[in-house]
Amino acid sequence: MTSSMNEVIEKIRRQFKDVSITETDEREVKIDALQENVLGILSILKNEGFSHLSLLTCVDWIENKEFELVYILFSWKDGGKIIVSTRIDRENPKFVTVKHMWPVARFYEREIHEFFGVEFEGNDDMKPLILELWDDIPPLRKDFDPLEYSRKKFPDREYKKDVLQEARIFRGETNG
Amino acid sequence: MVALKVLAVLSTGFFFGLTLEGIGRKVTARVQRRYGPPWYQNFIDLFKTLTKHPITHGWIFDFGVLMALGGVMATLTFVPLGNLVAFPNLDNIFVILYLFAVGALGMAMGMVGSGNPNASVGVARALTQMLGYELPYLVVLSGVMFHYKTSSVSAIMNAQGDGWNLFKMPVGAIVAFISLLGMLGKKPFDTPIAPAEIASGPMVELSGKYMGLLMLMHTFSIFVEISLFVDIFLGGGNYLVFLLKFTIVWIMAVLISAILPRFRIEQVVKFYWKVPLSLAFLQVFFVLMGWVF
Amino acid sequence: MNDLILVLMFGSLASYALSKIKKNIGSWFNFFVLLYVSYMIYKTGVGTEEKFFSFIPGFESVLSLTHLGKFFALVSFLIITTVSLFIPVWIEKKIKMAASFNLLYLLMSAGILGALASGDMLTFYVFWEIMVLASLLIVPMGKEESRKAAVIYVVLSSIGSYMYLYATFLTWERYHTLKFSEIAQGLLSEPSNGFKWLVVFLVAAAGIAKSGLFPLHTWLRITHGNAPDTFSAVLSGQLIKMGAYILAVSLGVFPSLKMFPPLYGGVPAVNYVLIAFGAVSIVLGTFMAIRQNDMKMLIAYSSVANSGYIIIGLATLDSVGFAGGLFHVFNHAVAAAMIFLSFAAVVYRTGTTKIDEMGGLIHRMPWTFITYLVGIISLAGIPPTSGFISKWMIFQALVRKGMFLTAAITFVGSVGSFLYVFRPLAGVFLGQLRSKYKDVKEAPTFMLISMIFLVLLTLYFGVFPGGLLGGIVKVQKELGIPPIQFEGTVIKTPLGQWDTFTVFTMFAVGFIIALILYFLFPKPRKVDLTDQYTAGEYLYTPDLYHYATGFYRFIERLYDRHPSFEKLYEMFSRFFKDIGEGVDTWFYRASSSAYMFWITFVMLIIFWVRW
Amino acid sequence: MKQRSVWEWIADQLRSRSMWMLHYCTGCGAIELPPSMTARFDMERFGINPMATPRQADIFLITGYLSTKTLRRVIYTYEQMPDPKYVIGFGSCTINGGIYYDSYATINRLDLYIPVDLYIAGCMPRPEAIFEAFTTLMEMIRKGEANGWKRYKENYEWYKKNQLRSLGEVYVHDEFHE
């Protein structure tokens, strides 16, 4: 971890009490924070040179009923990468937008809304970005079953079961 | 009698032109170490397109294609093929070149009439390229006309008994050949028909018989351009010798086009107005000074 | 001849009164008067001398129609009458001051007729001023910028007119006569070369200004662009030809061939200066026309280029070149009138002249499209129409005389004309139909009649140029130039010959063969305009898929920083304005005593110098 | 098999020897085509060469998996092609959905939506397989069996019903065009 990243981490550690910082890689730090501190941390990091929001994505923890929003920031000065992540409730997922800090977030948030159903206050442009005429629950949620959807929407080719051929393959006479 | 000659000229243009295009494709294939299609492939392509059920975009689309084919056929009848001359003293160089423009304008109008933006971009490029290669060509031709004191192609052809213009005016012949490449629309100068950028330019909306008629027009226009070059610069003796020279010039053009990549459109105009134009004026200066070998 | 002029003069007053009742009655009256006058011109013989006025002692002005004048008069009145057939329908919707429009229209044609029929320089100048004044007052009736255009138009053409006036005084002071023929004799025996150069140039200056040649061409873009639509047809089709008439006079009537030793290729040095102007205006007109986005300004620049052709044709002064120049006068008059009338019809329906705001109008206005198409085929000089014959003659003359640089520039002009005539064709008529103009209707019938008449005229003279060539031969005999040989439809020149009728029949044969092939094979399926191949995407907004803005952007980029003469002349005008203001502030005091002081001061100067 | 007129027979002979191909590189199969056009395999000796627009194309080569969005464009392009047209499904993704059989976005069987004359099995078949397909297609055309386009015209409603069932709507207003 480079020296400048150390200062930033110390600053955040002093300012925010209940935040867990782990160093996941050579120049990479992961910060788990509560929902209310995320915006503060992000703005500090932005001023400290982490100007590039390289990714904003969402992870579906279905067992403990939570979504995890992950912000990956990258700094061109010292090549360091900081991952800020927070947990939001899965039933009615709602979070505040970072569109004002990074304009690109507008599209990330739109995609997350489309594929996970997370609402972002302040970003009203929630039109579908990638899917056309989608009529089911957001597809990347773990409780969505793609095979069943595919069978419902896209009829398949019926293959007759050729028992003899299968037996021969099983016995290893033909290589199928 | 004249009708018979016109028919002979048109059928030569048709049969000989299409076979030469097939041979050209075979030569390009061999340059790329490929086997290449049979020599009669272009006949099959032509008749196949004519049998399909085409799609049209209104009367101006049809009228443009007809005007293009009619214009180029009319130009072909005025071009002397060796000693086969349909209209002996009416084949004026300016008449042939500007009657050729009827075909070009007809095609341009028809293709833009289809309403496809690719076609308009292609036609704009084609007209710009025409501005590029037409100027040096006309300057060299006016030098030839001034030297021989006549603008009839057959008269110039017969006056080359003692030596081809290729050797009398070598610089002019080179410039004319470079402009010929531009006219043919072969590879280094096929920006208007660039398949990768503008989906084969003006031909984007051509289906079925329109594509066939325009392939026919393309064959006739190639035939007109090369036979003009052969008549003015290579003497073009009797009919068979003329066809032999025609084939040689065509093969050279195909070889060059098999190798060179495509120019960008402003590079085409800049190139034509730098090198060939200055050479053309040099050649005209030689003619004025009377230094004709 | 002067009774015709009087008919036109009083006709203009009558049409003013009639238009007060109802606008188009005046225009219909105009049309019938002009029809009568053109018929009478066709009827009048050549060479009859009639007195006009003689209040200056020792001089009486005379009207005598020469072959040259008659040729130009017939061409001019052909255009004026056809356009006057176009006006009645157009005038209702378009003009605030319709009555004065009709009045000035007839007044201008009276000026034109008088100028063409005048036998001496002073009467010519009088009618010239009437014509300029009348057209000056019509121009500001157009768009909002047309007032500025009218000012520029009048300033530039007055430069030419005053130089012409100065030439009149010079010749009067030297030869005490003003008749063209007598001045020609005088000039022949004139010892001092400088005087001959001066007279020819001063007379030619009026032609250069009026036909928009190189140094004085800046008024063309603004005036054509903003004048009322039908008037720009007359302005470009006919008024520019008055400039060509004066150039023909300064070259043919004052026989520059006999006055000056030939410099190169049998053409004297004076003509070379005019040819240089013509060549520059061809290059300038062509390359500026390719850039324009306003269709009327585009054709205005093409008029600059075509005036260049006319002066080059006339200045070669050999049998083929001079005939080519005169024939091109007719061709450009008819072609420009056709194109501007079709533009007037388009503006009458759509209301805008910007090319990239329109598109696909062919599907709603097919007849206007056909007129425009034949117009540009003739303007670009392509065989079946008459446009090609004149350009062919000019090429033959230039190549035979060995003037290669001028020939190269004319080639640039002719191939460049394919480019700029195609821009409005693709931008306005073809391509995608704009949603705004979905319900545009075809132009009214009378407009179509006048347009189709010009189309038939061009095609007729394209195939049978005999009638026009006969007139040109008479003019050439009168000016002592060896006439052009032609018999039937074969035009012979020392360099080569061709037959317009065979070219037309061969084109027809080719077209019929193509038609047979077309009907031999399966019937096509009609698809509407938005069903295009656009790489798999659907076409909902046709406006996005119309390629018209920056049509030749890739060439325009090569000469974006081109020198602009309009800015140059504007700089001059600002310079003079500043001087004017300076003088104004120093000398002008509101008080009367200052006036008295300056008047006495000037009087003293005059008496002291003993003028 | 309907008896063809002599004219039709001749036309079929011509059509089989000069097929112009529009390869719609939907999936990962497009990489197999350059080797089949260049020196080693040279598709042109059969008279087949690639064309830039559907208007000029006879064969419509669909190479690989088709998502719902691509299928809409494929149907639109198919309808833009002039009439005697043949479709070749290329790779197992067009036959039964291939490795994306359970995805929520890709279709599993192509010939429910547009008539397919010929399938080439293989998770991206090699150029030899492509030429096997081309020669069989040429045979089928000569014998007059390859009339998928007639089937499309005859039971147009059946195809449309299938398309709407899977895609919801073929012509879609998406935000990029307003």
C-alpha cells in the first residue's frame, strides 16, 4: 500500500468510527461502511485523488436478505484502488445516487435498477438500459430461475430419447 | 449497315467485357494465392441477379437505372473498337466523355432517389473522385488533340501509324493510365463503392434486376474507358489486335488493383491534382514545344 | 422600335393601376403585353434607324436594331415572358407591394429593350440606367437581408455604369460622335494604343459589373439569395445577359481583332485580360458554389462561373468560340431561369431555401423535379440538352488555339458543375422526405406550364440547334467574324464535328434497350421510403437519415480558409464610411453660421482658381 | 415437390452457382468465415462471395447464439432480402440454444422464427463443415428443395405468432432513436 494511500486510510479511520478496512491486494483496500457514511467516504476519497469511479455494482446476498452495493474507485496519481461497499435491505432496496459526483454513475445505477431492482433517489432516469420489453422480476436476483423462464418464453427442440444409443455409449462401444 | 455495326459493338462490349471481368477476378485470386472463380462466373452472376424478385423505391429509382444503362450504351456505340467504327466521323472525344456523364448522372440520381444515406455519401464521393481524375485526363487529351489537330478518336487512332502515342507522349500516357484507374473505380480508387465503410456505396439499395442492369452498365463503362485509352495511346489496329491490347491494359489495371489498399476521398482529389495534373501540364508544354518523339 | 418601348412604358403604368384592383390582373396584363412585344421584336427587321430624342445640340440619339441586339432581345424577352407567366399565381401569396412589382417589371423590360436597340452610347446609357433602377427597386421586396443586397447590387453596377459613361465622354471628346459604328471606324484609325485599351476596358467594365465577372462578382450571392424568388430567375437568367451584350459590343462591335496585334493563338492582348477575369470567375464560382447550403446562393455562384464561360467564349473571337459564347448566353439564360423557377415553386410550397431543411420533395412535386433535372443537365453541359453544344464549341475553340490553361480551367468548371448542381438535387428533391413537408402539394398549374415550356425548349434546341445557330451566323457575319459551319444537325469545326440528332437517337436506342430488359424480368415490389438497409436498425425518424448537411464536407475542408472578396469590399466600404464620419464631425456644425462660413470659403476657392 | 417450369429450373441452376452471402455475425461463428474466404479454402470458387447489404444477398448466414434484441434485427433484415433467399443456421446455438440453452435472453430454436434451409452442427464448425453445407445447399437449390422463403410467405401468420410469443414485439421503439 503506497504512502499516500496510507494517509487517506488513516484519515478515514479517524473520521469514521465503525468502518472495517482490509487490505485485499498489493495496492487495493476494501472499506465496508454503513449506509450513512458511504457518501462522506466517497467525497473524501474523490478529493484525495481517487477521481475515477471505475465500477458501481451490486451483489445479492439472498441468505441474509441483503444487497451489497460496491463502489470501486481508482486513483491515477498513485495507481491505488479503493473498494467502498455497503449493505442495503433486500426487500425494498433504496439508496442515494452519486450522479452528482460521477456523471457515469447514472448508467451504472440504471443498470443496477434494471437487473436488481434497487431504487436510487435523485436519479429519475430509470428507463431499461439493456433488456428490451422485459416482463419478469429483475433477472440477476438469485431468486430468478433463468431455465424456467427460457422454457416458458423460448420453445425448445424436442429430442426423442434414443435408449439404445444411450446404452451403447454407456457401455463404451461408440464414443457418441 | 450502321445498325449492324452498333449491334457488333454492343455485343463485343457485352461478351468480351464480362469474360474479361471473370478473368480479372481469376487474376486477383491468383495474386492472393487462391483458386478463384471460373471465367464465366460474371455471366452467371448477371443472369442470377436478373432472375430474382427485386425491390424498388419509386419511379425515380427505376428511371435512374434505365438512364444510366441507356447513357452508357449510347456512349459505347460512339467508341471505335480498332477498325470497327459505328459512326466514322462523329466520334468526338468531348462527346464521348460527356455522354458518359449521362450514365454517371443517371446512376447517381437513381441511387440517391432510393433515400438511403449510404447511397448519398457514396454518390458524393463518386462525383468528387470524378472531379479528381477528369481534369488531368482532359488536359492530356487536349494536348493530344492539339498535336494531331483533330478531336475525332478514329482519326487520332489512324494517325498513329508511325508510332503509338504511348512512345510519342510517354508522360501523357502515364497520366492517362492513372486517370483510367480512377475511372474504372478499381481498388486504389474505389472509395465510392467501399463495402466496409458505406455498405457498397450507391449500390446499397440495389436488388434483383437493378443490380443486374447496373452490373451490365459497369461492364460497358469499363469497356468504354479502356477502349478509349487503347485507341488514343496504343494505336488500336484491327479488331483482334485491339482486343489483345485491351486485355493487356485490363490485366495491368487488375494487377495494380489487387495489391493497393483504398485511398480516403480527399487523398484521391489531392493526389490527382498534385502529381498527374503537373505531369499533364508538363506533357502539354512538351506538345507546345513540339518535343514529340 | 420606339413604339414598342412606349408600349412597355405606358403598359407599366396601366399594370400599376390594374394591380391596385387585384394583384394578378396586373401580372396577367404584363404577360400579354410582353407576349405582344416579343412577337413584335421577332417581326421587326434589322438596321432600321429611328430618331429617339435630340435635345443636345449637334447630336441626336438613334435607335437601330442590329443582329446582335435582336439575338439578345429575343433571348431576353423569351425569359421575361416565361417568368411573367409564372408570376400571377405566385404574386398573390408572396409580395406586399405587388402593384409596384408589376410596374417595375414592365419598366425593366422597357429598359432592356431600349438598351438592346440603341444605336449609340448615350441612349444605351439612358436605357441601361432605367433597367438598373427598375431592378434595383424590385430587389428589396425579397427577404429581410435584401435591402443590404440592393445597396451592394446598385453600388457595384454603378461602378460599371460610370466607367461606361466616362468612356462615352472620352469618345465624344475625341470623335464628336456617339454612334457605335462611327466610333468603331474612329478607333480603327486611332494611333495611340493606350486610348484604345482605355475605351475598350471602360466599356467592358459595365459588362463585367453586370454579368458578375471576377472583380465585381460579390453582389451576386446576396442579391440572388435574397431577391424575390421569381425576380432572381429574371435577374440571373436575363439581366446578366445584358452584361454579356456589352462585352460582346466591346469585343465584337469595336473590332478588337483588327485594333490590336494578336498576342498568342490569334487572340489579342485585351481579350487575354478578359479571359483571365473569366477564368478566375469560373474557378471562384465553381468552388464557392460547391460550399453553399442555400440553394439560390449556390445557383448564383454558378451564374458567376457561367458568365466566365460566356466571356471566354466571346473573347476567343474565332468562328467556333464566339458562336459558343453566344449559344451559352441562350443556354445559361434558359437553364438558370428553369432552375430558379423550380426553386421558386419549392419555396412557394415549403417556405425555406436552405437545402438541409428539405428532402425527398420528388415524391410530392415530381414536375418541379423534372424541370430542375433538365435544368441542371443543361447547366452542367450534358449531351441530350442544349447546354452541351455551347460548352463543346468553347472547348473546341480553346483546344484548337492551344490555350491549355484556360481549357484546363473550363474543364474544372464543367466537371465542378456536376458537383454543385447535384447538391440541391440530392438535398432538396431526393433522399428522405422530411416529416414537416409530408403534405406539400405540387406547384400550381400555371407555374408548371411556364417551367415545362422551358424544358421543351432546352430539349428541342439540344437536338435541333439549327434555328439558334442560324441567328448566331447572322450575328457573326455582321461583326465580320468567319461564321460557324453547320448543316442540319451536324456541327462542323476545324477540330472535329458531331451530330446532335445521332447522339439523341443513340441515347434513345440505349434507353429502349434498357427498357426492354427492364420489362423482361420479374416485376419489382414497391417499398416505402423508410424501409432502408441501415445495418439492421429500424428507421423511425426519417429526418435523421437525410444526408444533406455538409454534402461535400470532405472537399470543403481542403479550402476552408479561402480568400473572401466580400469581406475585402466590406473593408473598403467601412474605410470610406470612417472617412465620411471623420469629415462629418470636423466640418458639420448644426448652426447656420458654420454653413455660411463654408459656403463663402468654397466660393473664394472657386474664384481664386478661375475655373 | 411442385413441378418447376423450365424457366424456374434454369434460374435455379444459376442461383446455385452464384450465391451471394450476407453473414450476420451474431455470435462467435463469424471468425470461421475469413479462413473460408481466403487462400486455403477460397469460397469464391463456388461463386459465393460476401455482400455488404441484404438487398443483394441470397444466403443469410446466422453464425451463433441469438439474443432477443439480435433476433429482432435478424427478422427485420430477413424481410429486407429479395425473394429467393436461403437461411443457413450456423453452429449449435441456432439448433437448440447450445451452451446458452438456459439463458433468459437467448432463443433456443431458430426455425420457429424464420425458415432455416440448412443447419450446420458444431460449437463453431470448421471451414470444411461450412463447405459441406454450401455444397449440400447448392444441391438442394438445384433440386428445388430449398424453398424456405416460400414457406415463410405461405404460413406467415404462424411465424409471426411465434415471433410475438417470444419477443413480445418485433419493431421496438428504443430510446436511442427518439
